[in-house]
Amino acid sequence: MYRPDLFIRRLTTAPHHIRHLAGVLLALTLLVAASAQARTLHFTADAESSQPLTIYGVVDPPQVYPLLADFHRRNPDIAITYHNLETLALHARVLQERDAPRADVIMSPAMPWQYQLANEGLSTPVDSPAAEAWPSWARWRQELFGFTFEPIVMVYRRDLATRMPPPESHAELLSLLRQRSAELSHRVVTYDPRFSGAGYTYAIEDARISARYWDLVEALGQAHSELETTTAAMLEGLSEGRYWIGYNLIGSYVQDYVAEHPELAMVVPKDYALVLQRLVMMSRNAPHPVAAQRFIDYLLSAPAQRLLATQTTLGAVHPAIDGLGTAADLRKRLGEAIRPVQIGPGLLATLDTLKRQTLLEQWQQAFKNHSTHADGPLADPSPLPRAPQK
Amino acid sequence: MTPLRRWRLSHLSLYRRLMVWLLCPLALLVAVMLLQAWLASREAADRAFDRLLDAASLSIAEQVRWQQSRLWMDLPPSALEMLATDAEERVFYALYDAHGHFVTGNRSLPTLPAENGSQMSYGDVTSRGMPLRLGVLRARLEGWDRSDRFEVRVAQTREGRQALANQLFLASLVNIVIIAGLAVVVVLLSARFALEPLTRLRRAIRQRNPRTLAPLELPLPRELAELRQTLNELLARMRRVRANQERFIGDASHQLKTPLAGLSTRAELALRQSDPATWREALATMHGTATKTARLAGQLLSLTRLNNPEATPAKQAVDLTALARRCVREAFSRHHRRGVDLGVEAPEHAVMASANDWQLEEALNNLIENASLYGASQVTVQVTDTPPRLAVIDDGPGIPESQRLLMLRPFHRGQETGDGSGLGLAIVDSIARAHDIRLSLQAVHPDHPERPGLCIALTFSSDA
């Protein structure tokens, strides 16, 4: 199965990482080769006056197929070509074609990168009632629309419950790690933010939401947690029994996997749950703007959103759609704990090179238990003297 | 030419003229106010939004430090979010070191010239075809060991400013339009009120009986009161003219009635006789009276013609010498029979003057006739040059100085004897007035009380 989060990466070029890097690149090459046959989907137009529509996307073909098929059924005059790309390749390709874009529509879950493209002015406004009515928290201007709703979740093995209460929130995970650190040694797995773009994005969002994130990183480090670069690898390890608890996995993949692997259970953290959204935009100077607008209108329409909620694990955003797999449902269950990653210029900070280095350094120090620096390298090295205790 | 003339201001009604002079400056004023409001709202919007650039760049600058032997920055996402505002602006930032090298950022941004006494400078730039508002903060590291200078450059798109500027401008626009509307209403009303007395005056004039020349009596503002006064003066003059005309007509009919009554009486007396000799005598008398009456009627006719103000004489160059000779030649035999010595005294060359030929001849004939009628035995027509002058000199009883002006009035006779009609000098005077010729009367021999004689001169202006 093709996993786009695999490829979200910006590598630091420190020499001691090179070995690790080589391994990752090898895995990457193999996966790309394996999924090569599924890289493009094509739907020919039935009508005489056909117009083409080119989509660059980072959505798995099995997930995107029902959407495209339904759109094609409703708009038989549009010939769709869907190119499934890897996030950074998509980003690079869009930048490369900035003056003469080939894609009409671009969809990607790599929110900072997608936002950067829109901020650069490579997107164009979609003027339609559906776009205007789209909830403001899930769009930026009339240009960038979050059309899916994918929480970041924790996964645990069901047999864990026999040993200890499974964590239901970040706080519970932290206390569990602190109390049972010896027992959980090498049994917890999470993203390596140094090698995974997705992991880095979640780390930066986690750190923004709570300062206690650094305690959690420290606890993860003390429990010798394992680090992976993809959700797939984590799920595999969990299924094989190597790991007991997985932290920060992409919900849409987990949901599929857990359905096939009953030994695993998915938890949407109760205290706060990051929510990832796939962002869709129409290219500036899109070669086929009418078809592009129709497609985006379709994505934001109730039928497409209902389809997303029922036939895929991507989740629906449309406020009128209720039921399992929708934003409305998650909000009803978790209320304020739902934290969709804000579509705004804050995402640009995520991409700042120095910011990235700063955060990763801080993360690494916390993980390696340089506990005095738990609050980050900027923390005051000489804390204020405490008031004498009675 | 025709449409131009139609639009000339002098053809416009007073009301339109007022409108043009009041509304054009008002429109200009409104235009200036709108322009000013537009600039002010732009500036206000820029000022408001520049604060955000200021705050964002300060909050970024606070995070700049020296680390790993280079400029380092932990970009605060809130700084960028601050810039995005409600208008969801596109946001750009960049950090540059003291040498102007790009350290980090999401787009390379140009620098701006430093403003005096300010760390921050703002400017409008276009970056990759995108109009941006750029703020550049110049700062230096605060530390013990390093105090490197650096620049934080932040930029945002202009939509929010534009929206705010439009909003502010719209508010001013509404105000200005309301004020302008009120001003227009006030101008229209005040022009109507100001012109109302004029309308009253017009109505008053229109409603008058066309026969009446009585003065206008109605209260008017000062400017129109002057007009009313002028109008009343004109009316007064017309009244005088009419009185003169009535008197003239009365005199004329009286003058004509007397000889006609004489004729009738004479004919009646003669008819009672049966002696042809008496008839003959009566016929001779009647002939004389009829001739005199015919002459009188002729003079009345020419006087009426001359007094018609609408008939301006067509002037041409007239040779005074030739004119004098011709008149004397025509009148000579008649005068000779009466025993009057008529002569010409003129230079050999032509003396030219601008005048109407037949009117001048009429005047000269009248003068000659007058002189002989009032008892002169010697009449000389004299023409002199520089200035051109035509004079009739006689040796008659003359006119006393006190009587001379009265003599110019119709039907005024210096003496009751003689056969004159009393119109001769009046005709000459009218011709002189019409030609702008100076008419002068003076005695020829003032030291001779019995027969001082009279010299009547017509002096043309020399430039004519």
C-alpha cells in the first residue's frame, strides 16, 4: 500500500545521520517501485464536448477512486487524469511548473507545504456558493480548502489492557510512561520528527498546544521508545507485537488497518486530538479552470463529503453531514479537544529552516534525557531559588 | 461657431449663470474633498496596518540570537498569524544579516532606505508580480559578545488595507455626498429667492398698460432699485419727448391751419366780387399763401424725417465748395428778384467733409432762405478750410444773444414780421446734431446796433 506520509521529509544533513538516511532512501525507492502501477488514474470522457482535468494529489488511489468515479458519473464530459505523487515531489513539481502549470487541482495532506504554495500565490480563488459556505476554520481565503478530517491518534494492542490501563489521553500516556517506564521500555513507538515531515509537523503542533509535550518527549526518551518514519511501519510493529503503544499515528490509515487487525485498538486522545486536513486548491493559471472549479465544488458538496465519510476513512468536513467519520461526529464526542491544524501563516513557521533546527535540537535533547533542558535550549540555566519550605 | 455661441455665458439666463458660477466651484470643491478623503483613508489604513508589520517584525527580532556562530532565529508562528489579519493576507518574512545576506525566510525581500530616527521603514513593493506592503526593521543583537546588526523584513498583501481604505472612504463619501446634496439644494433655493425680485419687476413691467409712461412704483432690493430708477428716468424722458411731439404737432397744425383759413377767407371774399381784376389779385395772394404753406409742409416733413432717431444719415465725402456753389446758383435768381445780393466766398480747391449730401444741402438752403427772409440785403456763403467750415453771413438785424438758443426750437420766430415758418434753424440744428457738426451763431458787426448782421457757421470736426 502506498503511504504518502512516508515521503514527507526534510532531512538535516548532519553526518551521523547518513546511515539512517540511506536506509530510509532504500525503503522509499522500493515503495515507489511497488506502487508505480498505481501512480495515475484515468477516466475518459463520454460526452462529445469533453474537457480534460488534471489533478496532482497525495491521496491513495483506493481512497480517491470512489470520489473520482462519483465525480465522473456526475460529470461525464470531463476527462480526469489523476497523478498520485509523493508530497515533496508534488511540492517541487508545482513550484517547477509555477509559470505554466499543468495541474488544474492540487490536493495534499502536507499542510505547511500546501499552504506555502497558496501563500506564494500559486492558487486562485474559487468563486462558488459552496466555497463561500465552507466553514472558515477549514479554509484559507477562497483558495485553500480542507476537505477531509483525519485525527492523529494513538494505537494500542488489546492485550495491553491485561497488564495496565490503556492510555486514553496525552496525560494518561505521560503518567503511564512515568510509572511503568521499565515495563514499557522499547514497547512504545512514535514518529521520528528528524526524518519524517509528518512527525515533525505533529511535534511542532503538539509543542504549540502544550508545554507538557516536552515532558512527554522526555518520558518517551526515558522509556527508550522506538522511532519510525511511517504510520505503516508503526502499525506493522504493533501488529507483530514488537510494540504495545503507538503515539501520533494518522487516523485515516489506522482506521483501515485496525479493521483488518482486531488485535489493535485506536484511541482518539480525549484531552486534545490534532486533526490533519487534506488541502485542495485550484492552480493559478489552471489550464482548465472551469473543470477545476467544478471538481472543487464537487469535493465541497454534500454528496462527495458523505462519500468521504462512508466509503473512505478520510472523514468529512461538511457541517451538514453527520454520522461516523465526520467532523461533526468527532466534535460531538470530543468537543473542545478537537484541534484541527490551523490553516494559516503559522504553518509557514513550520517550514522555516532555523525553526526546524531549533525544534529538532530541543526535541533531541529532551528525548535523550538532558533533563535540565526540558524546557528547551532557551530555558534559563539558573532557575530562581525556591522559597524555603517549612 | 454656432454651438459655441450658444454656450457663451452672456446668452445664459441669470438663473443658469448663477447655477454655473455656484455649482462649478462646488463640484470642484467636492472633487478636491473626495480626492483628499481618498488619500486620507489610504493613509489611515496604511498607518493602522503598518502597526501590525511593526509588531510582527519586533516579535520576530526578539527571537534573533547568535547561535552556532551564525544569526539564529526561532520564528514565532504568532508573529506571522498577526500579519495575516481577517483579510487572510499572504505573508512573507525574511531575516538578513549585517551584510545583506539572506539568513532565513520564505521569500527574498528587498530592503528599504532607512528613515531618519526610526528603526522601522515601510514601503510598497512588487515582488514576483505581487503588490506588497513591506516593513523593514533594523536592529542589533543585544548581547555581551556580539552586537551584529540585522534586518527583519516582513511583508503582507494589500487586501486588508484596501478593504479598510475603501470602508473609510465610503464613510467619507457618504458624508461628502450628503453635504454636497444639501449645498446644491441651498444653492438652488437661494438663487431662486435672490432672483425673485427680478421676476417681480418683470411681471410689474409686463402687466403695465402699454400706453402709460407713469413711473414704476414697487419695492426692490438696491441693485434692482437702481435699475428701476434708470427705467423711471427713461420713462420720464419719453414723457418729455412725447410732450414735445404733442406740442410740435399742435404747433404744426396751428401753423398749417392759419394759412389755410386765410386761403379759405380770401377765396370766399373774391367769390363775392364779380370783378376779374379783384379775382386776379385774390388769386395772386392765394398763390403766395399756398407756396408758403407748401414750403412749411416740406419743412415739417424734413424735420420729422430728421428727428427720426432710427434713420442715421448715410455719410459720404462731400465737397463743401461745390455744394455751396450749387446752392447759391439755384437760389440766386429767386433772391435776385427780391433784391437780395447772394454770393459765394470759397477757395479754389475742394474742401472735403464727411456728411450726408442732401441733408447738408437742405441745411444750407434753409440758412440762405432764413437770412433773406429776415431782412438781410446781402448774404454770403463762405467756405473755409481747416477745419472744414460752412458759414452763412448776412447783414440783417441779427438775433440778440439771449434769443439765440431759443431760435433753434421749432416754431420760434425771432420776430413776428417776415414770412418765415420758424422751422429753418430747427432743421439746421437737427442736421447738425445728426452729423455731429458744431453749430454756432454770432453777430458779424457787434458794434453796429441797428444791423449787427448774423454769421451762422457749421464747423466740421477736423478729423472727419
